Amino acid sequence: MLDKFLQDHAVLRQMGESLIALLDLPEMPDPQELAERRWRLSSHVMQHLALEDRYLYAKLLSDPRPDVRAKGECFQQDLSSLFGDYVEQGKYWTQERIAADWHGYRHKAKQRVLIMFARVDREETELFPLIEDATIDASTKVPHSTNWARDAFAIKDAMVNTAGINAA
């Protein structure tokens, strides 16, 4: 399963770079294209988080070893904080707000993507080796601890509906 997470991280990086390419434009790009890239990235992030929750975090948090549990709690708390901010930004930056403040949006959005890059790098260098070293079975899922879909729909509404996009 760690290979699946690494593949997902590669896809997240690719999607993030694609969004950054639009964010680097001095003028707002086509609103529909921007909304599609934002939603594809956000949708993939939510799917990835749901997998990590079921295959990694729940297991780390229930591990009998205090050091493993503590590391899992640290990573999960950090993720919850980052995701909370991500959701708020996603809901706030509607197409209308982006059009009204392209410079402000592009700065905030690029910052969010770079934070995501740093997070996946940290997972790969700190968390995944812990999973392997602690012999955590990442091949089977357990019940999730967070309802990632609830926030996904709120973000989707803000990102997609105002642009007239019919995203899946």
C-alpha cells in the first residue's frame, strides 16, 4: 500500500504543478480551466486522505507502542490543521472572489500547494519509514476516523458550481 501512496503523491505533485502553472500567470486564466484544475486536485487530495486515514493513521493511533502512537498523533493533528485551513480557503475562494482579487488568490493558492508538497515530502521521509520500521500492516483497511467527503462537497460547491462546471 505504501507504493500506492507514493504513486498518489506523484499524482498530487503533478496536479499541484499544473495548478501552479496557472497561478503563475499575471492575469486570471479561463475560469473554467482554473476551476477544473482546482477541483481535480482537491478531489484527489480527499481520496488520498481517506486512504491514508483507513490504512495508516487509524493503525498508528491504535498501536500499543507509545512512540509510534505519538508520531501518528503528531502527523494526524498536523494534517487536521492543514486540512481545516485548506477547506476554509477552498470555500472562501469562489470564482467571483478569485476574479475580484486574482493577485490575492494566486498568492494564497500557491502557498497552499507548496504546503501540500512539503507535507507529502515529510510523509515520505518520516512517516512511511516509521510504518515500515514499526511493521505496521498498511495492506488492510480499518474504519476511518474522519469524514473527508463532507468537506469535499463544501469545497466542490465553492470551486465548481459558480464556474458552471459539471465535475464528477
